[in-house]
Amino acid sequence: MTDTSQIPLAPRKAEEDVWKYPRPPALQRTPNRLRVIWTTNDGTETVIADTTEGFRVLETTHPPTYYLPPSSIKVPLEKTSRQTFCEWKGKASYHTFNPPSASNPITNRIWSYPKPTGNFTPIKDYLSFYASPGIDKTKAGGNWKCYVDDEEVGVQEGDFYGGWITSNIKGKMKGGPGTWGW
């Protein structure tokens, strides 16, 4: 197990400007409660993940990306064949969630780093969730919502980055049309 005591602790609810985040990215422990909850179309809720032991990655022009420990995952996930590469963290693996009472799985919207590089070794096997499941809730049979403490997060524009936007995160963010060349 990696000693994480030397990794900085994120401030709780301080206003932050994404243009002041570092490049290369930085890893922080977060004191916040992180949750992902699936709600079926009839209103039944299932906790997918719940933790106060997460990390967040900060990178210039991006809202924080949160990583939750494997022990916080309350439902089975299946690894998919999809992989991507991050120049800072290494090779990412992706996962599928089969929602209860749903006919369609949520595929490749959860990722992890089985062998992260450099300063990111503390997030080995931790899971990160896009702020939305990326499929219409009628087709999926429901929707997931992500929370930092009790605040439901907003979705980072585009479908490449997985940052979570809370009310204290400010600044023009990468991901939407016209932002790729920054």
C-alpha cells in the first residue's frame, strides 16, 4: 500500500479557477464525500459508489477528475476491451455497469489505471466515472448522478474528458466545441 500522507489535501469548497490548475496535472487527496447513485426510471435508487477516501486530479482548463477506491464500489463492474493512453497517468482500462432492472448496460463510462505512472501510483485500480452515463435514460432504464458531498455535479462538455463540475469551480473549461486547440 502506498503512503498517501505526503499527497496534498484538497481544500473543501474553496472557489477554484481551472486556469490556475497545474500542467502537468497534480494529484490531491479529497476530504469530500464522493457518491455515484443509479436511479431507475421509476425512482428506485442503487448506490454504485460511496467514499470519503478519494483522490482528484487537477489539470489546467479541466474541472477535477475524481478517483474512487475499489472498496467503495457497491455493484459488480465488468472490464471491457477498451483502453486509452494518458501521457501523465499511463494506460486506462474501462468498465461496464449493468444497472438493475435495465435492458442496456452502461459501457466505457468508468475507467481505471491498473499500472499508473509516476506521481499517480496512489490511484492504482481506483475508478473514475463520467458525470453522466452517456446514454438516454429512457434507453438505459435510468440515470446515474455523481455527487461531491451533497452537491450533484455538472457534466464537462464533450465526451472525452470526465471532469466533475461543482459550484465552486470557475473558468472556461476544455472539452466543448472550439476548445481542443488550447
